[in-house]
Amino acid sequence: MAVPARTIARFGVAALAVAGMAGVTLAFRPPPPPEQPVPFSHAIHAGELALDCRFCHWAVETGPHAGMPDMETCAGCHWPVATRPVPERLSWVRVARLPGFAYFNHAVHIAADVACATCHGEVAAMTRTRAPDQPWTMLFCLECHRARQEPAHGTGRLTNCYACHR
Ligand code: HEC
Ligand code: HEC
Ligand code: HEC
Ligand code: HEC
Ligand code: HEC
């Protein structure tokens, strides 16, 4: 039986689109770390000095956002020796962000023992903070949610669209 030309055309286009997407996925590299207002290093502070992540991102266990530290958090160690005035709040360039239509909550993940590195990579080893190697696709979130679903969660609580799109 002859395959209608329109079907061939459509499949051809689909195959090209899939090949194109695979190319993009294979070629994915996180962008290089952005220039920050101050050259902050997690490798020094969270690595060498072994400061707990929560020392600076103190809201990570209690709310949806981890939060970015203000200058008071740095002052104990840096202000006495600062050689130039430091503004109260620096505008850090963000590297880890979801599109606005996807909802995320840190506290529930920390309470469920999901390590920071699972999503952010080895931040404590980064001299300059960069985006995670694993892009935050919907599948990245869903794969773990499917695996971690428990009867106690109720039918589909973690996989239902409204969990992340509210
Ligand atoms: C399950 C994945 C996951 C885990 C585990 C996780 N994060 Fe995040 N983190 C995210 C996502 C997603 C965002 C972006 C949220 C957004 O844009 O709405 C984010 C954003 C951030 C930000 C930017 C500021 C903010 O509040 O949005 C910081 C800082 C941060 N995380 C620190 C941490 C630290 C510290 C830990 C461990 C104590 C941690 N994260 C654990 C996924 C995770
Ligand atoms: C517990 C003390 C402590 C705190 C808190 C702290 N720092 Fe540091 N910081 C240090 C030490 C120690 C060094 C290493 C000094 C050196 O190598 O000369 C350092 C180095 C730095 C450097 C130089 C980095 C480089 O690559 O040479 C910058 C910039 C910096 N800190 C910014 C910050 C900022 C911003 C904060 C707050 C978010 C902060 N620090 C909080 C102790 C601290
Ligand atoms: C001394 C304070 C300090 C400590 C300790 C610290 N951070 Fe940070 N963190 C910062 C500052 C300042 C920034 C913004 C500058 C930058 O991106 O390097 C930041 C940025 C981040 C970001 C990027 C958020 C975004 O959207 O751009 C992540 C993720 C993060 N921290 C995770 C962690 C994790 C995980 C730990 C523990 C292993 C940790 N931090 C420990 C001060 C700290
Ligand atoms: C490594 C595992 C893992 C990854 C990756 C992960 N999550 Fe979760 N997430 C969980 C677990 C476990 C829970 C349930 C905690 C509980 O209530 O017991 C959860 C709960 C949630 C909740 C609360 C659901 C509710 O209704 O209570 C939201 C929202 C959420 N995750 C969004 C995300 C998003 C968005 C991503 C991707 C950026 C993500 N998660 C990645 C493990 C993960
Ligand atoms: C565990 C969290 C989670 C669940 C559950 C989830 N999504 Fe998503 N979804 C995301 C995240 C995160 C993104 C953003 C991904 C990105 O930026 O690449 C996204 C993106 C999307 C997009 C935009 C796709 C695009 O290419 O831009 C659509 C449409 C969507 N989701 C629909 C759904 C539907 C329908 C369901 C239910 C069947 C669902 N999602 C369940 C986390 C989730």
C-alpha cells in the first residue's frame, strides 16, 4: 500500500525536528559563569572555610526561596577590613532560575533529604557560581517525582500538573 505523500512529508519534518532537538541536547553546556558585582567564591566560603549553605541562604529550610545573602551576612568577616564602602544590597546576577509558570519550593525538598547538589551541582567546589550541568527540564523534575511518589502522597500528588503549575 502506498504511503500518502502528506504522511511522508509530516514524518520527514518530525524526524528532522527530533534530530535537531537531540543535537541541542547533546550540545548542551551550561553558560559560563556571569560577571558578578563582587567576585564571590563558593570554593573559598563553602569549601575551604566550610561555612554551611544555610549561613547565607538561611531561608532554604523554611520557605519556598533559598534567598540571597545581604551585606550584613558578610560584614562579620569583611566589613572591618573593607577598603571601600559596600552597598547594603548587591545585585547578584542569577544563574539558577525557573520560568515564572513553574512553581518550586525549597523547604519541602530539604525536609525530604534531597541534597543541594542533586539540583545545583557541586556548588561548594565552584570558584565562580554557574548554572547546573543538568538543565532543569520538566523531565528532570518529573523523573524524581515519579520515583519518590509514595502511597502517603495520595494519587499523583507529586506528578499532577498542579503540583508545579499553579
Ligand atoms: C530539588 C531541586 C533543588 C534542591 C534540592 C535545592 N534547590 Fe536551590 N533552587 C532550585 C530551583 C528550581 C531554583 C529556582 C527557583 C525559581 O526560580 O523559582 C533554586 C534556586 C536557588 C537559589 C537562588 C535564590 C532563590 O531562592 O531562588 C539559591 C541560593 C539556592 N537555590 C540554594 C540552594 C541550597 C543552599 C540548597 C540546599 C540546602 C538548595 N538550593 C537545594 C532547586 C533546588
Ligand atoms: C566566616 C567569615 C567570612 C564570611 C561570613 C564571608 N567571607 Fe568572604 N572571605 C573570607 C575569607 C577568610 C576569605 C579569603 C581571604 C583571602 O584569601 O585573602 C574571603 C574571601 C572573599 C573574597 C575574595 C575572593 C577571591 O576570589 O579572592 C570575596 C570577594 C568575598 N570573600 C566576598 C564575600 C561576600 C560577598 C560575603 C557575604 C555574602 C562573604 N565574603 C562572607 C571570610 C568570610
Ligand atoms: C558566605 C555566604 C555563602 C555561603 C556559605 C553559600 N553561599 Fe551560595 N551564594 C552566596 C552569594 C553571595 C551568591 C551570589 C553570588 C554568586 O552567584 O556567586 C550565592 C549564589 C548561590 C547560588 C546561585 C543562585 C542563583 O540563582 O544565581 C546557588 C545555587 C548557591 N549559592 C548555592 C549554595 C550552596 C549549595 C551552598 C552550600 C554548599 C552555598 N550556596 C553556600 C553566598 C553563599
Ligand atoms: C531528587 C528528587 C527531586 C527532584 C529532582 C525534584 N523534586 Fe520536587 N519533590 C521531591 C519530593 C520527595 C517531594 C515531596 C516532599 C513531601 O511532601 O514529602 C517534592 C515536592 C515538590 C513540590 C511540592 C508538591 C506538593 O504539592 O506538596 C513541588 C512544587 C516540587 N517538588 C517541585 C519540583 C520542581 C519544579 C522540580 C524541578 C526543578 C523538582 N521538584 C525536582 C523530590 C524531588
Ligand atoms: C514536578 C514538576 C512538574 C510537574 C508535575 C509538571 N510540570 Fe510542566 N514544567 C515543569 C518545569 C520545571 C517546566 C519548565 C521546563 C523548562 O524550562 O525547560 C515545565 C514546563 C511545562 C510546559 C512548557 C513547555 C515548554 O516547552 O516550554 C508545559 C506546557 C507544561 N510544563 C505542562 C505540564 C502538564 C500538562 C503537566 C501535567 C501532565 C505538567 N506540566 C506537570 C515542571 C513540572
